[in-house]
Amino acid sequence: MATREEKQAYIDEMAEKRGYVLDYHKVMSEYDFDVLQASNNLVNAAYLEQRRLDRKTKELLFIVSLTVMRASKGHIQSHIRVALDLGLSKEEILEALDLERPVVLGCSMGGAIVLELARKHASDIAAVIGLEA
């Protein structure tokens, strides 16, 4: 059983490697530490360790896919902050978001609804990163 200090050290290490920690990570640390570690190992292998795609590309993919999946604004913003910290420009992030619009519209009748939500997120995101929407 991990101590409170060990759990906090693990969360701190996650924040250092990822550039963010979400609220549910903290909850899992407290109540399901073993599963947090197991899921974090998968994230390390797929997302943090260098493979074929660089971290900037992965962040753009996260931002677009999270927007299309209607993730919370905070979750999307955490990846935007990391992308900016990695050196991506505000314009590159918004350009990546522009790519999801035709895809969403062509997917289904529900695409227009998702598109509208994506536009709202894009507007919120633009405000967060300091661009006029």
C-alpha cells in the first residue's frame, strides 16, 4: 500500500512528464492507485515515449480528437497548454481544429451538432490562447 507521500510524488511525476494532471488522476491516486499506475504506463508507452510521431503532432491529434469527442473544455485546454509549451503556435492549433470541421460534417446527420460544439470549443480555445474568435 502506497503512502500519501508516495502517491503525491507519483502525481507530481505525472505532471512533470505530461505537463498537466487532471482531477480524476488525483482521485485515482487516492482511491485506485494501482489502476492509475497501470493506465499511466499505457499513456507513457503510447503518448510520452518517443516513437514515430513527435510530441507536437500527438498534441494536435489530442486537441482535435478531444474536441470532436466533446471532451470538457478543461481537458482540451490542458493539451493546448502543453502544445504551446512545446512550441506550437496559436495559429497551428487553430489550423488543426479547422481540419476537423469537414470531417465532422461528412460523418453523419449528427455532424452538424458536433460541428457547432467544435466551433464553440474553438472559440473558447481561441480566447484561452489569446486570439480573437
